[in-house]
Amino acid sequence: MNAIITGITGQDGAYLAELLLDKGYQVYGTFRRVSSVNFWRIKELGIDKHPNLHLVEYDLTDLSTSIRLLQNTKATEVYNLAAQSFVGVSFDQPATTAEITGIGPLNLLEAIRIVNPKIRFYQASTSEMFGKVQAIPQVESTPFYPRSPYGAAKLYAHWMTINYRESYGIFGCSGILFNHESPLRGLEFVTRKITDSMAKIKLGKLDVLELGNMDAKRDWGYAKEYVEGMWRMLQAKKPDTYVLATNRTEAVRDFVGMAGKAAGFDLVFEGKGENEIGIERKTGKVLVKVNPKFYRPAEVDLLIGNPEKAKQELDWTPRTKLEELCCMMVEADIRRNEGSASF
Ligand code: NDP
Ligand code: GDR
């Protein structure tokens, strides 16, 4: 079994590589040619020197490289996790986001059609495609209404995956994954920014955490469980589209409170919108402030997904409670901030 994982340097790529190596796969993990490639995640999981892990240079935007990647690896499964995945940046770089996150997957689908149409393909779709709330909770049949260049690019790739399935019989699966977090989450995303900042405040390395929209609600799960769902989709009898989510939603503010508690703070929130602050009850210190520079031009207000189809057809269920996940992340960030490591 040979699998390609595009985006091995990302959160999901690292966890998926660990899972597939455990299952005995030869894993071809792709990384980009940049001035300083950072393999900290696969190092942290202790798989960077695994004999069955092969690191391959690759850029999703290049069709001919996509073709050669499939030819050289003789892959039977391709997990496309690579993307410009930060929603905030997609407003500043809409065309780059469209090229990587939208057209990139098309290059892989074309390469599969040319090299070996039997290759099974996983596309990392997203709850961002639901965008402006059309139904609660969101399921596979909920209408899409993306609210960012990222969401729109992902929606294009989602439909192309279905299109290649229906037009050419390619085993293309689209996983509509809701937010999933872990100690390996990138620092630019809100949960990890919060857990890292709470760790820094606890250790006296930061005074105040500045955030944007505290009212946004998200359905946050544990990334390690979600990559198992990706694998299950490619082992199913037929290709399909599945929602992976926890069916619970919390506001950013609630996650701040949880992370504060895990770091030993008792936070109370006062004020509204730009004037909201988070105060530590015992010391009276302001530890959290809103800074409008983190607001987005358009926001996704509320995401909550029902993963019933994945439960019924793939026997997939999320197990880790958000409070446990949050503690795990805060503890990892305290450990890192106590040392000299920077991630
Ligand atoms: P990350 O941002 O952590 O990882 C993205 C990966 O894509 C990195 O390895 C990055 O490489 C790589 N990449 C970016 N541009 C290119 C390119 N042009 N060519 C090749 N590789 C590229 O994302 P996650 O691991 O969190 O997410 C994995 C996938 O799932 C993404 O597609 C994301 O959009 C999607 N998704 C994520 C969710 C989540 O909550 N985590 C929810 C739903 C969907 P580099 O290190 O060089 O930047
Ligand atoms: P999201 O995740 O946009 O849902 O995309 P992110 O963690 O960036 O934002 C979640 C919510 O928090 C609000 N927010 C802030 N966000 C960031 N990053 N920084 C802040 O300071 C801040 N303050 C408030 C945001 O406005 C937003 O409402 C993630 C990515 O992993 C995508 O790739 C993926 O597809 C979706 O999840 C599902």
C-alpha cells in the first residue's frame, strides 16, 4: 500500500502519516521547496526518520509535477491535505488562495485521470463551504454559502472531486471536516493562539492576549481522530462525501475561558464588541483584549456539524471532549514555552 499525503508539514499531514505508517503503508509525504522547511510536527511525533516515510518535494500548483509524483510513487491512495488553509490570509491573497486551494486539487485529479484512474483520492473539504448559516446543524445536504476566498476555492475543489467521480469513475471522496485542533495546530489559528498565549501569560512571557471576533462559534474536534475518518473514507465500498464534526459548538470566548482555566486563571468577560475584555477574577488583571485588526471582512458566525452519516457508514465517532483537547493543548504549550523550543 503506497499513499501520498500532500502537506506533510501541516497538522493533519503529520497525524495522518503517523496513522498510515502504523498500518504498514509506504508513505510519500510532500513538502514545498521553501528557504527553510520545517518538519517540527513529524519530529514531535517521532516519525521523521521512519524507514517507510519518504519526503518528496512538490508544489500543488504544478500539473506536470503532479503527474510525475503519481508515476514515481506508484501510489494507490492520495490524500490531498495541502492548501493555503488560513481563512484570514485568503482575504489578502485571494488569487494565490484560488490557485493553491482551488486549482491545486484539480491538478491532482487530472494527474490521476492520466496516470492511473484507479487511485483513490481524498479531498480535504471544509465546513467553511457552509459559511453563512443556512441550517443548524449542518449536514452533507446543507446548501453552501462560502464567506471567504478560501471557502469559495475549497468549494470549487469539492465540486471538481464530485465531477471527476461522476464523469470518469474516479474514487474521489470529499471530507467536509469541521475545525479540528491539537497541540500540532498552527499558531495562526485561534485555538492554538489562545493556548500558546495562556501558557506565555502563565510563565510571565506575555501580558495580554489580543483577539478578534469573540462571538464566532465553532465545532472543534481533535485532529488525530479526524485523520482516521479520512482513511476510513478511502476504505469504503464507494466514494462519497462525509461530514466529520462533533455536533457541539462553542464561542471563541468560551474556548478562552477553558484555556484560561487549564492555565490556572479564572476569567470573567466584560464589555461588548471592540470593548470586550477578559479579567482575571483574583488579581483583577486584564489578560484578554479585543483588537479589531483581527476581524475579517466577512465572518462565518456559527458552525455545528452532524456526523451521523460518517457514524452510520464509516463507524466513525469523535471521542475527545473539547475540555480535554483544550487541556492537552495548554499543557503542551506550557511545556514548550518552559523550554527554548519555538513552534
Ligand atoms: P495546515 O495549514 O497545517 O497545512 C497545510 C499544508 O499545505 C502545509 O503542509 C503546507 O506546506 C501545504 N501547502 C501549502 N501550499 C502548498 C502548495 N502550493 N503546494 C504544496 N503544499 C502546500 O493545514 P491543516 O493540516 O490544518 O489542514 C489540512 C487540510 O485540511 C487543509 O487543506 C485545510 O484547508 C483542510 N481543513 C482543515 C481543517 C482544520 O480544522 N484543520 C478543517 C477543514 C479542512 P508549508 O508548510 O510549506 O506551508
Ligand atoms: P477558521 O479558523 O477560520 O474557522 O478556519 P480560525 O481558528 O482561524 O478562526 C476561528 C474563528 O475565530 C475567530 N477569531 C480569530 N481567529 C484567528 N485566527 N485569530 C484571532 O486572533 C481570532 N480572533 C477571533 C475568527 O474570526 C473565526 O471566526 C479553520 C482553518 O483550519 C480552515 O483551514 C478550515 O477549513 C476551517 O477551520 C474549518
